[in-house]
Amino acid sequence: MRGYSIEERANQLAHYIIDSKDTVRGAAKKFGVSKSTVHKDLSERIVKINPALAAEVRLILDENKAERHIRGGMATKMKYIHQKEDKAG
């Protein structure tokens, strides 16, 4: 993401999150920046740059936050399934 202004990066991140419905962690990996940077861009900077876009992003981020305990539970379940398979096989 070098060579971009902070405003351009925030806009690109916002559009990416809206289009893909990806998580902050996924967006950070895709754009090669930290989760903290993505979070700051989407929760603080984009509000000042484009409030309408910020409202759309907020809906996605809130949805992801509401579902994260389910994703964590599924990840833990898969971890133990794989551990059980490794011991058996």
C-alpha cells in the first residue's frame, strides 16, 4: 500500500470491506497493513472523509463483531477435530 495517501487507503479499505464483507483481519492481510491500521482507517478516518461510506462500513463491522464468537467456536471445533484425527491416524 506504499505510495497511497491515508485517505486513498481508507477509501479502498472501505470499498473492499463493503464489497467482500471480509473481516478487519482479512482486509489487513489483503492490503498488507496491520489490523490496527485497518480498524483506525475504518472507524475514525473514513468518518471524516466520507460519512455515508462510513455508515455502510459500520454495518459490516458490526455484523462481523456480532458473529465473531461463532467463528471462534467453529475454529476451536475444527482444531479439536484435527487433533483427534492426528491421534487416531
